[in-house]
Amino acid sequence: MKNEADVNSVIISNAEESGVPGVKKDEAELAKMGYKQELRREFGLLQNFGVSFSVVSVLTGIPSLFLYGLNTGGPAVMVWGWLITAFCTMLVGLGMADSDVLLESAHPTSGGPYYWAAMLANPKNAPLVSWITGWFNLLGQVAVTTGISFACASFLSTICTLKSSFVPTPETTIGFYAAVLVAQGLVNTFGVHHILHHLNTVSIWLHALGTFVVVIVILAKAPTHQNAKFVFQTFIDRTGVDPDVGWGARASNAYVAVIGILMAQVRFLRFNASAHLTEETKNAAMSGSIGIIMAIGVSGVLGWFFILGLLFSIQDLDAVVNSKTGQPVTQIFLDAVGENGAIVLMVIVTAAMFCCGTFSITSNSRMMYAFARDGGIPGHRFFAKVDDKWKSPILWLACTLSFILGLPSLGSAVAFSAATSIATIGLFISYGIPIALRVIYRHRFTRGPFHLGKLSYPIALGAIAWVVFLSVVFILPQVNPVNSQTLNYAVVAVAIVVLYSIGFWFISARKWFVGPIKQIDRALFFVSEGFLMNEKTEETRETKIGSSNEY
């Protein structure tokens, strides 16, 4: 921007045209970080929470990984692992939301973790730290969308087998997968200001009320119910290629229990989706933080309720595990309410999965837009563009990468769980880096309106410990013996990102990537808007333009 008029025309005009109270304040906060308002700021607290809640989606994660849970630890690990995971994820979520720790409240931008990492790191290392964090976050974002949309495609295939002779194959499932991604991409491209808003509301009710309805119906209609001992104490190890043999020794039970928490952890991956929509959210400094905490808390309660309902409704464990439908949850529905009722319940679950994947792409595209805006991805000039009419970023890169990551499912029986492992590692490392920097550089943070006071530091340490734990656990083999068909290729994907991000940094990126780029001069913005900034406290107060010389 060359002059005050340019700043006003680009930044302020959108706020004045919107007529929405508080928008100028949010744009001022964004400008303080050096970014101009390009996305339309229309989300409120409920919509911001709805995106994270929809992406966490217990109706997606639990059914899609229910077979994995039954084989890898069984009911006991599923029930207690969910509670442990929910608690530990809440530590990370509080760390993400607490401005004392991660600046989500103090610096709400679509970039999220990679921006916070740059703000917290030593200035000399800030570009490198931001670069690595951004690429881990991008990997996790893509892998999450892969897991969600592939699950939706698989359940669509299963619905087609009911009352028909259709037999799904890996190729047909990939076809469904491509169709799902295209549909979700179209909704995000053309429906950002109308369809997404209504779909957000529908998704909140679908996940909240839908979960309750599914559980009540199967519990009420199931001919018999499992006892409490089965649900809370039964341990199962079917992690071997031979279904009757797992890792082969009692000492390995702890190993199986640890890798078994993947089913629970994958559902708490994208709680930070709220953060990536803060540039489209009113009162972003509070709404993004509250959205994160609410999404974890509500999903934790609903998810445990859902798991208990499914486990108590199992009629024949072997029949569920070896269901001809390929989906144990579908078999539980069939045994409880019959074929017609099962179709209705499957439609509810699949619709929730579609909503989940749609908002995953929404969040994913915002992160990529922010990273491209700062020059972090190839072709960044193209992917940093915002459509003038729809006010949405280009999102087909997110869809394309997710589709490519799903292709190994054609040749590996464990590809889906590997994709979820990749998502877990990528996202939690990107969450953990800024939290760790907060601990190392305690003086480099700005307190925002949402903070935990004295609890910030111990919560940060707990969050870091959990991230390190997950990063090790989810690259471990999940099936015995390990071969080309059972390899957990999460370690391969993570290694590629590590080698690319660090290798390309030293080869080229260190010469041009400088971390978050200031698009506008914040001093000029505040002068033009009539704000006076106190550099010591980083607080702003409204003043007359005539006093701008004090700045």
C-alpha cells in the first residue's frame, strides 16, 4: 500500500459495506498483524464453534474406526481410552486457546500454528520454525480430509449394498471418494456465504441430535444387551494377520492398548478448525478460543455416549467384527433395527460424515490460503488469491492432495488407519511446536482476552508431553507381522515431510521464506483509522486522527 487512501479502500470498505458491528475492530486486530481483510467476516461464535464441532464429528470418527477399535484393544480400550484421550486433548486445546500459551486469543489469523510459531520463536530462527510448523500442519490437514471423506465414501458404498446386489470394490470406493470430494469442493466454492452457513446449522443439530437419536434407537430396539463387564473390562487383541493371533504375548497387551487409542485420538484432531476461520469470524479473539474448548468438551461427552451405546447393543461380537457389510457399525444397526431402520441410521451417519468433510475442506483451504499468502507453498501467488465474487480462497489443491493420499487404499488393507495416523502426527506436531516455544521463550507472548493465568504453564507442559507421546506411538506398526500390505506408512509420509521441509529449506527456502509477511503497514492503518497504539502494552484506544503524531 502506497498511501492512506489505498489502505482505507482495501481494508475499511468491506467493514463499512457489511454494516456488522465489531467488524472494524476485528479488521484492526488483523491489520495490527500486518494483514488486510480479504475474506468476508460473517461467522459468529455459534458458526465458528460449529465448524470445529462438525470436523471433530463423533459420528464420523467412531463408526469409521470402530473395527480398528474392536480389534486393537477391544471395548475396554475404546471406553477408557476415549476418556484419557479427551482429557489429554483438552490440555492441548486449552494450550491452543489460551493466549498466554499460543496467541490464538491474542493473534487470531487463518494461518494458526505456523503464525504463532513465528511470533514465539527466536527472531533468527522464526522463519525456519514457521516453515516446518506450516508443512506439518498442511500434512495433517490433508490427511484428516482424506480420512473423513474416504470414510464417507466407504459408508455410501455400504448403504448401496443394503437391499441390492451391489458389491463394492476398492476401485468403486475410490470412485465414490472422488465424487464426495468434488461435491464438498463445489459446496465450498460456490456456497460459502449461503449454503455453508445453513449447512453449519444443520450440521450442529445433525451431530448433536443425530448422535442422541442413533444411540437411543439401537439401545431401545436391540434384542439383548451386553453386560457391563464386556463393555468396561473386555480386552481383545486381533492385531495379527491371523485374526486369532495378535502380537503374541501378554506383555504386548500394553502395546496394543497404546496403539488402540488411535480410534479416540483421531476424533479430536481438528478441534482447531475454529482458529483457521478467525479471519471470517466476528469478535475473533474470543470466538476462536471458545470454539476450540467447546468443540472438545461437547464432542468428548457425545462420543463416550455413542461408544457405550454401540458396545452395549452388540449382539454377536464375531458377527460384528466379520460383518459381510464390511462395517461393524452397520451390522450393529442391522441386528438392532433391521434393514430398513439400518438404512435410516446409516443415512444419518453418512450425512454427518459429508458435513464433516465439507468443513474440513473449509478449514484446510483457509490454512493453505494463509500459508500461500506468506509464500510457504509452491505456486503461492496463485493459491493466495481470493475470488472477488465469492470471497473464498482457491481450495481445489486441498481436494486434490486428499484424493492422492487416499489412493494407497487400493493396495493396502491398513491404509485408512495409516492416513489417520499421519493426520494425528502432522497436526499435533504443528500444535506442539508453538506450545513448546511458549515454554522456551516465555517472554515472547501477548496476553489476549482469553487466558488461564497461573495454569497456563503446567497445561503447556502436559500438552507437550502428550504431543511427544502421540508422535512416537502413531508411527509404530499396527498389525503383526509387518509387510508391504500391513506397513504403517505414516512413518514414510512423516519422513517425506521432514526431509522436504528441512532439505528444501537449506537448498532454497531459507533464501526467500521470511515467515509471516506484512501486507500492510500497521502504523499507516492505525493512523488512517484514528487509533493510537501503545507499543509497551500492545493495546489500542480510539483517538482523533489529529493526535496521530504521537504514534
